[in-house]
Amino acid sequence: MILMQEIANFIRKVRLDFILSGQQVLEIADSFKESMVAGLGGRESCLKMLPSFLARPSGREEGIYLAVDFGGTNVRVLLVELEGRGKFRVLDRRLFQLRDSREGYDFTSPGATARELFGFIAGKIEELVLEGKEYPLGHTFSFPSRQLGVNRAVLLKWTKEIKTSGLEGEEVSEILLGCLERRKLQNVVPMAVINDTVGTLLASAYDDAGTVMGSICGTGHNTCYVEPRWPLTGKEMIVNMESGNFDRFPLTFYDRLLDSESGKIGEQLLEKAVSAHYIGDLAGLIIREAISEKLIFTGLDQKFFGRNFITARDISLLLADQSKELTLVAQWLGSKGIADSLLEERVALKTVASIIITRSAQLVAATYLGVLKHIDPQNERQCTIAVDGSLYELTPGYAGKLRLTLDNILKEKAGLAKIRPARDGSGVGAAIAAAIARLLPQNGPG
Ligand code: BGC
């Protein structure tokens, strides 16, 4: 028997635990700003504040570039033409999976080596390039990496549960170069390696000079921004904050549980609270708790709502259901082996999905506000925040909730901060980075 009042109480408690008040959003923004300043000053901080060795483009960069975008379980290879005046064309675009159980490979598992992984990527590059033509290459590598220069990056640690052996602590760019050389691809010339957030920022800044942040809300989460005065040079620098590792926000019981069951305990706490890789499991943990308290889906086996039972894509599907009887939710449950669900159960499921998404957008918005507090404390300037990623793009209501959280805090100044989707940003940004790097004195003629 379903106890309506008890379900309502349970959901109310979950909502209270997760949803942030305006005051909490402000406090998180303040802590975020403090962590940025500490990281910039070389003090202990959960934000790594990694320099990219790049400033914003002029918009006049031109030419044809190859871009490799390695962000998680797939890799994209693109051929991009930069036309100058902020315009570009994607001439060719291919997507490859790094794991395929039917083909029997998985380059993201501990059983695979870094050389095998990049050997595979070099093979895919080979399929796209023509002999006798030179291709400057921009490489987007979407993991925390310490840049030693525009074209040199050392992987600090894997995130998003990728586990390929032998790359942590190694120079990513050298390994890719070695693999290109082994395939005799001397005509492919790596010029730049960047984070995907940096790519997103560059792609937006190419035609909008007011872009100050690039952010990914997808499988993983992270934001970079334009630091007006980098401490060592006094000049503009795009800084990869690795904000997925931010940890100064209220963690719920479920966040702690999810963390304790993850590959790297205590790390990437913001990413675990907001990103597509984790939010399905977070919702699953809440539903499991309701099941164990015998509130919904009574009598269901433990195997339901375990890891990967709900994905971020499922969350989008649940949220898209506007029907009175929640028929799409019912169908989804049916496809997962749960037939004959009750309307109350479906409502509870959809509400949990909505709570998780709302908190994700609130937390992300709080970090954007933290950046604005640092670079423009009085909110005086027009600025653009470029955002890419499946969560932002595909989750019903996500972009609106992000916007609303900013508006509620910025009030009459809200119009100054524009949020802009940047589709394909990380690939196009890699081409722009290669174009900028080509013009650097060390790469010039002679
Ligand atoms: C990585 C970041 C990346 C983000 C989005 C995180 O897991 O640490 O470097 O920018 O995912 O792809």
C-alpha cells in the first residue's frame, strides 16, 4: 500500500536537502571566488587554476586546421576552416568510440595503455588527412592537465572514470606526437593542446570579444575564464580552473554515498553533484532509499535503481514527460522491467529528477557568479558565458534554471551577463588555438 503522506514527506526532505536558497547560492559564489584567489596565489585550494598560455583570439585567425577532441568515451576528429571575421566552417567531422564491446576493445580501461589509446586516435586522423598536404593540429584534451606551454600538457589525473594506464603524470602531447610519427604522419603538425572549456571560450570569443568564461556541462563539468592579469606576466590569460574539483558547497547524504562508491573518493565533488556522468546515479540512490523505506515500488528487487540504472539521458526523458498520467515515465519504467507502476511512484521519480537537475544548475550558476565577483565585482561590464555539453543542451529546463539562478542574484544587472550555447565549441576552439599558436614567435618562420 502506498502512503501518500509519507512519500510527500520524503520528497519534501529531499528537496530541502538539495535545493539551494538564494543566500546559499551567494555563499557558494563567495567561497568559489575565495578559492580562485587562493589558487591564483599558489595557496592551498580545491581550484587548480591552470594557465592555458593562451589569450582570446582576435577573430582574424584564418586557415584550415585539424582538430582532435578527446573528451571521454569518444573522440572526434574535425577539419575546420577559419575564415577570419569570426566565421568558421566545419569541413569534415567524424566521431569514434573509444570502447566498443562488439568490436572487443576498450581504450578507457586499465587494461589499455596510453600508447594504444593514442595509436588508435592517430589511426583515425590518418583516415581523414591527404598525403602531401600539411595540417596544423589543435588537440582538445578534456582532463586536468598542467600546461608547460601552449603545445605541452601533462595529465595530472584522469576524471570521468577513465582509467587507461600509463598516462597520469605523462606528457600527453609527446605521446600523441610519437603515435603520429609511427604512422609516418609528418604532415600532421601538433600546434596546441587545450582543455575543452578553453576550446569553448575560444570558439565563442572568435566572434564575441566579450566572452569571459567557457564552461562544459556534459559528461564532466568544468569552467575556464579570462584572467585579466595573470600574476606572472601581468597579461590576459585563459585559466582552466578545473572547477569540477570545487568542494565548498553543502553535500547531502546522497552526495557522500555516491562519492564513497566512486573511483576517486573525495575528488571532483562538484562534478559528482552536477555532471551527466553522475546525476543518474544520484537520482537512483534517492529512489533506492525511498524503496528501502517501503514508500514506493514496494517489493522491488535490490538490482533496480543501482549504478547506471538511470542515465542522464533517462533523466531528460523523464523530465520531458508533460502528460497527466506520465505515460512516458511509465513506458521507461516498463522498458527497465518495472511494469504496472502507480502514478504516485512516477510523480516521485520525475520530481527527484527535477530536484537533481535544479540543484545542478544552481551550483553551476553559483560558480559563474563567483567568477564574476572576481573579474567584475561591481557587475559593470557586458560579458558572455559560453556553455557546451549534453546536460546544458539536452536536459529540459536546465538552461532556464541556470539563467534564473543568475537573474535572481544579479537582479537589474542580469542583462549584462549573457549565456550563450557554444555547440562544437571544443573542436572549433582547438582549431583556433592552433591558429593562435602558429603565430607565436617560437613557431614563426626561421
Ligand atoms: C575534466 C575537465 C573537463 C570536464 C568537461 C572534467 O572531468 O576534469 O578537464 O573540462 O570534465 O569535459
